[in-house]
Amino acid sequence: MQTKKSKNILLYFLSLAISLFFSSTVIAQADPLIEKVSQKLAQVNDYVAEGIMKTDVAFIKASLGKVKVYFKKPNLLKIKKEGGISLLPRGGVSLTINTLLNTKQYTTIPAGNQVLNGKNLTVIKLIPTDDNLDWVISTLWIDPVEALVYKTATTTKENGSYEITMQYGEYAKQGLASKIIFSFNTKDYKLPNGITLEFGDEDPTAKQKALKNKKGTIEITYSKYTINKGVPNTIF
Amino acid sequence: MFGVFCYYYSMAVIKVENISKHFGALKAVDDLSFEVQAGQVFGFLGQNGSGKSTTIRMLLSLIHPSSGNIELFGKSIQKNRDAILEQVGAIIERPDLYPYLSATEHLQLFAKVRKKKIEASNIQNTLEKVGLANRAKDKVQTFSLGMKQRLGIAIALVHNPSLIILDEPTNGLDPQGIADIRALIQHLAKEEGKTVFVSSHLLSEIEQVAHQILIIHQGKKMVEGVTKELLDPERRIVQIKTTNDELALANIMTGSFGKYVLPRKEGIHLKLPTIEIASLNESLVKAGVAVLGIETKNSLEDYFLQITSNA
Amino acid sequence: MWSLIQIELYKIFRRPRTYIAFGAIAALIVVIQLGLKIDGDAYAGFLMKDINDTLTVDGKVLNGYLICYILLQLLLVHVPLLVALIAADMISGEANLGTLRLLFSTPFSRTHWVLAKFIAASIYTILLLIWLAFLALFVSMWIFGTDDLFLMKSNYVVLIEQSDVLWRYVGAFVFASFSLLTVTSLGFLMSSLSSNSIGPIVGTMSAIVFFTILSTLNIPLFNLVKPYLFTTHMNNWKEFFDIKVNLDNEAIRGSILNIAKIKTSLMVLTLHIILFVTASVIIIKKKDILS
């Protein structure tokens, strides 16, 4: 009886040691990938990007708009529509891959691999170590070869969850995407007829779309980056 | 226009044939016919509600006749309305005007609807003619009834029409105003050769200006004729007052004076030549009738009152 | 005919009553603009409550274009009542005054007079609308500036770029002129039936209220007649501010979602105008002028 008990205790500590060994090994392997990505992104102190923004929310009819995106290390980001009103996901825009990784205040947990759009990507979860950060957990899909992040899924404290999908082109070397798609959940939109004084029939297709589709996306297709030329803080 | 002008001096300016107007069961005008010659002053007489204004409104195509024809200047008013009314100036019943406009503005406004151009001097002259030159710029809401009446007449005259229709033109005027309008009517007819159609219930005024009169009662023509003939001083209306009217009447009816007796509710009235009055008196005295008095009247007013009360 | 129109316009604009409508519109607009200038953010916040849960809206939402839209929504329901004040008085007012017989005994036919009066009333209506447009659009643009038009409808939001807004307002005001002219012609018709103005003014206002209720209540029985009521079509100036989207849900610049609806409404309103004015002419031609 005593032998059996000792055997169990020994087995428990042995498996713990092995899992700790392997997890530390894996962490040691995940950190380098994040490091690789961070190093790539570190080339960029600031940028001004020009692009076209497309808003695709079921209850919103908006046309494409020209935007300028301003970034400054470590985590300042501003999207400005050139003349006009812009619609951006609440709280989500500021948490791009640059701003997430530049905080350096997170631990990483490997989460295996996943094939996304034909690419075999490493999945890594980030958990913030600073309670003051806006986000709770973020999952990154990273190409281990190119050290490029193709997708993030982040849960924020106050503004729900959203995903950012990235495509790369000529600025891939600096880790800057040619297209970014923000995906987020939308709530119902309704204003009483007494406020809007709308007593007739509105666009029925818009109503149907709103009922069916509870997700929205905002896409920014970048045409040009001006990198490391300086961006004044007043922009933000 | 030229046709109208030529017509003017050859035939009747107004020709009304058998016109009637019904408002439901009410016969406002009943089979009325008359003619008005060029250059005449035509007096259209009747009590209030006799059908005068209805007739005038039919002349001006404000009311559609239920039957009959109306011609002005030889043309049907229904078919040639616009051309005819270019030559007509009218004031209908009371002088209703725009209270927020001045006298001058009224004349300018109504001058504008005429096809021929009316100069500012014409407007000024018209205001002088009716005695409103010193109130030309005042708003009508400050005018008395008499002043409004004068302005109404001015509106009828401003475009120098050939035919002037005046419905109760002396309403609200003081004695001097009435005299002025009478003089104006006479001037328009005599000096300017206009045809003036005047309606009124004030016969004492009309008898002094009208060449021809027509008396209308309950929509029907009672009498029409030349004023002079109707006022023939040789044919007086005589009222006899006696102590025994029955005996007196019996005597008159059986004698040669019976044909002169006028049907009256009270008293004995005859219409007979002046020269016969003495003979009538003698006849009655001989019959033993005590004659208390003989009154004679030869005014048109009396004639009018008698006819309308008999009817 | 032009001289008759001049006369009628002269009479309209010599009456103090005419300016009540201009004053009322100015007062209403100034009050609303003042209120929105002081407390507009709270109002905009209320409208955008649902949107702010999901999205951040960056830019000047409460700009002159939106203010103008809000003003038009409010005023184009009530301005018809001001139009009725003049239109419903055009013939009955003259009958009451006793001047109708003066006009109809001039060498212009009754048809000429009736049409001249209608045209004059229409010019008044258009001038009122221009006044409204000036205050609601241009003064709002001056006070609140301009930006994209962020329209919050009952079930969806339309975001129209600045450069795509002004021509829509031109179209909307042209459309609104047809709506108001329909009211003018209705008031005019009522006016031709009466010898005093109170009846036609009240009658016109009552008809508008009555038919508006029929147009807005979603009762199946009323749905049969709605397409034929002018009140159903009067507010379709809003169609200028709804845009098409492509398959990718991108709004198509310069587009109107439902042009056919605008055309149909314009046709219905025009038919009503023609019908009401023709009826007025027939009534007046046949009428005995006893006033």
C-alpha cells in the first residue's frame, strides 16, 4: 500500500517535471517567433499611411472613403477620414499588432498551428501582464517563416471582441499590411418612428440585412506608407 | 372695338329679352325685357329686393340667367364677354374695396386690367371728378362710406367706358355728394355721350337725371317709359278727401271720371288731366258729396310708390 | 394674364397677414437652431445611442446638412398649414370682402382670374419655400459648418459624403415645392366653394390632418387608399437621401435608392394639383357671384 502511494507521488512529480520542461521548451520556441515579429515591427517608429476605408455594417450605408492612418511608437494610432465622418469599431482600432506587441507586457502561450487561406500559421495567445491594459486576451496567427501576423482575435475589457485580418504586399518587409480588415459584432440599431418621423416604408433590403447579419467589418486598403518621417503628437 | 363703336351710335346699347332668374323656388327676375339707347341715362327703379341688383349682375355676367338673352353693344354677353366688358364700367351695390390699398392704388390696379393703357394723369383726373383728389394716397380703411362710394364710381370711370352701370350710386352720400353725382351723371351723358344705367330706390334723385325709366317690382317690369311722359304734368295723380268716400266713389264710377280711377286700398285716387280736376270737384259737389280736399301729385316717387303698393 | 398675376401678387404682398408665415418659419428655425447649437450634442448622443455601442463616430455629425434635414422633417409637416392661410383665402377672401364682383366684371374671363390667382398663390408658396431653404440650409451651414450627412433613419443609417449632399437638397426642395403646391391647390379649391375664408382655411387644414393620419397609420383597410392620397407622397423628398448599395454593401455615390418612388410621387402630386385647380375653375365658372 505504501509502495503504491509512493509510486503515484513519484509519477505525479515526474509528469509535472516533464510538462514543465516541455512547456518551457515550447515557450522558449514561441517567444522567438514573437520576438522575430517584434523585431520586424521595430523597424517602424512611425508611419503615415494613405488608404481607402470600406465600412460594411448591416445597418449602415456608407461609401468608400479616403483615410490617413497615423502611427507612432509605442502604441499611438489614429485613423482620420480626409474630410468627413468616419466610423470605426469601438476601441478596436487602437489595438493593432504594432500596439499590442510594443507594450511588451504580456505572456505568450502556444496554441498550435492552423491553416488559414492556404497558409500554415502558428497560433499564439497573448495574455497581458499589466492590469491597466485595455485587452484581456489576444490570439495571433503568425507565419513562422515570414514572421508576419495574418490575423489577430482580441477580447477587450469594455468594447467586446473583434478580429483583425491582414494581407501583405510591398511593405511586408517592415511588417506593414497592404490591407487590414476589422471584424466585430454589432448590436441592433433602432430609432423610434416618432423621433425619425419615418412613417412610410424604408429600404426593405436594408431591414432584412440588419436582421440577418450581426457582424460588421471595416476594411482599410493601403496604397502608400510614409515610414519614419516623423509624426507630431498633436495628431493623436 | 370699332364694331362696338359703330354699333354704339346706331342701336340699343343694352338689349334684354325675356330674362328670368330663379334661385330655387324664388323668382328673382321674371321675364324682364327692356332696351337702353346710346347716350341715354336709364333709370332702373325698384324697392330693395325687387331684382335690380340681380338684373345688373346678369348684365355684367356675374350671374347666369335662367332663361332669356342679354346683348350689350349688339353682341351676346355670353359669347363676347371680354370685348364687351372692356367698354363697361360698373359699381354694384355697396362699394367693397381693399382696405389696405389707397385710392390711387385701387385705380392703378383696375386700370391694369384694361387692355388700353391708362395714363397716370387719367387716374388723377378721375379722382378729381369724384372729389377724392385730396385723399388719393390714403388707405381705404380710413374712408367714410360716402368716400368709398365715390371711389367705387371712380373705378367704374377710370378707363373711360362707353356704358356706365351705377347700382345705387348715391348710397351713403350727403346732400352735396348726391348733387355732385347727379351733376356727374348728367355731364357723362350730355357732354361725353356716355350711356348711363342707374339703379336706385331713391326716385327723387333719378327722376332728375333719367331720360327713360323702368320700374321693377318682385322681379317683374311694372312700367317703362320716357320720364317726361311718365311725369306728364297734364296727367296728375289726384287724391280726393270727402266726408262720404263711398258716395263719392259711386258718383265717380258712374260718371265720366270712372276711367281715371286708380285702385287703391285706401282713399280715392285718380289719374286725370289737370284740366279735369275742376270738373270732378263740381261733379262731386253736385252729387251732394262734401269735398274736404283735393291733393295733386306729379312726382315720379309718388307714381312709383303707388304702382308698387298696388301690385 | 401677366398683368392679372402682377395684380394678385401685389395684393398678396400688401397684406400684413402674408408675412406671418415668413415670420413663423424664421422664428421656428431660429429657435431650433439655437437649441441645437446649445444642446445639440445631447440630442446627437441620444440619436446615436445604439451606434455608439458598436462604433466610434469621428467627425462633425451635427453639421449644417443634418440640421437642415431635421428642420425639414419638422417644418414640412407644418408649413402646409401656413400655406393654407393664404391659398384658402384667395377666392373666398375676395368674396367676403365683396371685391370678387369687381374682378369678375372686368374684361378678363373668370378662368383667367382663377388661374392668375392660383399662379400668384403658387409664387407665394415657392417664395416661402425659398425662405425656408435659405434659413434651414444655408444659415445652418453657416452656423454649424458642413461635413458628411450622417442620417439616422429608423432601422438603418445612411452616410452621404459632403460633396454628394447639396444636389440632393436641391432635388428635395424641388420635390417639396410640388408637395406645397398640392396644398396650395387644395386650399384654392376649398376657397372656391365658400364666401368666407375661415371655412376653407379650417377645411384645408382638417383635410391635411385627416389624410396624413390615414397615410401614416398601418391599417390594412387604409393601405388600399394610401397610394392615391397626396399626403402619402408629400414626404417622399426624403427619398433623395437614401442611396443604393452594391453587392459589397458599399454605398454608390450620386445614387438614389428609389428614383421610381420619387417619380411616382411627383406624378401623383402633379395630378392632384391639376385636378384641384381644374375643379376650382369649373366651380367658379358655373357659380353665380352673389357676394
